[in-house]
Amino acid sequence: MGMNRRKLTTYIFQYILIIVVLSFFMLPIYWTLITSFKESWEIVKMPPSFIPEKPTFNNYLNILSNVEFTSKIRNSVIACFGSLAIALITGLPAAYVISRLRFKGSNSLYYTYITFRMLPPFVFLIPLYVFYRSSGLYDTYIGLILAYCVITIPLTVWMMVGYYDALPRELEEAALVDGCDRRKVFLHIVLPLSVPGIISTSLLNLIFTWNDFVFALILTSYNAATIPIGLLGFIGYTEIKWGMLAAATIIASIPLLLIVLFVQKYLVAGLTLGAIKG
């Protein structure tokens, strides 16, 4: 009886701890959600209400009818998937070469990629800003995409080298014995086996680029500005449009949330396999 009572007490304590921790992290999300359904007068009312008294969709309607904000959603999609495509096209073969083809300088090349990944973004911003201003890349899609590639390509190489190292080499060796060259081995054997790792790497790249504020703030002005810059527009000199800001935040969070829900079965496998030897 004493042992069962101690186990029951431990379980109760664990569940209480889990509820407290989840509440701590979920409260800001919940507060943003309910704020997006409140009118302006209710948002500033004291004491605050945890359930909207008169729920309204006006904030969402105003956001979706705001041409400037919807254009920033388009800009974010173009910049995110453009940089992701370049990162995968260049990073996947580079990671495979570093993992499988050991040559003089391969370790130095790998550590160079890691160095670029670990450097803070501010290191690149000043030279990029000066170069973009003089070359006409400032406030353009291609300029923002190339800036993101400074981070996404090293991240892709870093993630996929560990993943390739964890893959068994026997299938590749058998294909090479049968007459396949390295290109066919990579395209027809390695890439299909690497789908979980590619999905995990792509998701991490998308999270960085979708949420990026610093690169977009410094390297864009209006034409290529992204969602985080659009959120900044709801904070004015005389007022903060809390309802529209909350609604815009929820709308900005939905795409990544849906992507995670669709690829979650690949996410854990992709992150854990690459961590075995990476």
C-alpha cells in the first residue's frame, strides 16, 4: 500500500508540474488568440477578460482586406521557398560530397559551413546592406533570398552531413559495383532514403526565414518586406492596434503550424537519425 501511495503521489505531482509548465507556455498563445476576437474597448478594459464578451471577426476581416499586409504574406512565401529551393539544390549535394567523398580539405570545408551557421546574422548585415545599395539588390526578392541563403545553406549542409553519415553505405557500394556512378547513386538511392532528413531540414529553414525580422528590416523597405515587418506596422506613434496585431500574428502562425502537422511523422525520424553520428 505504501509503495502504491508513493507512486500515486509521484504521478499526481508529475501531472501538476506538466499542467503548470504547459500553462506557462500556452498562456501567451491563448491571450493572443482571444485578443484577436476582441473589440478595442474590451482589450484595454480593466480587469481584463479571459473570454471575449462580444467575439468579433472584424480584426481578421480588416487584416485580410489590408492589401499591404497580404502583399507581405506573398513576399514571405516567395522569400522562404526561394531560399529553401536554393539551399536544397546546393546543400544536399555538398553535404553528400563531404560525408562520402573524403578528400584533402573536406573537413576544412565542412567547418567553414559550420562557422557560417554559428556566426550571428549581424556579422553579414552591414556588408550586405552596403553591397545591396550599390548593386540594386536592396528591397528585391532576389536580394532577400540570397541573404537568407547565407544561413539556410550552411544549416542544410550541417544537418544533412550528420544524416548521411548515419545512413548505411552497403546499398551505395552495391550500386557502385553494379556500374552506377555517384550521381545516380545520389539521385536514386541516397535521396529517397533521406526524405525524413530533408523534411526536417526544410522545416528548420522555413522556421528561420518565415520568422526572420532582422534581415528583412535592414535589407528591404516596401516592395520585398515580409510578415514580421508587416506586424511592426500595427505599432504606431499614437496607438497600438492590439486587435489587428493579434489577428495578424495568428494568421502568420497558421502556415507553419499546418506544415508541421502534415510532416510531423517525418520530423522526429529526421532529427534523431542525423543525431546518431552527426
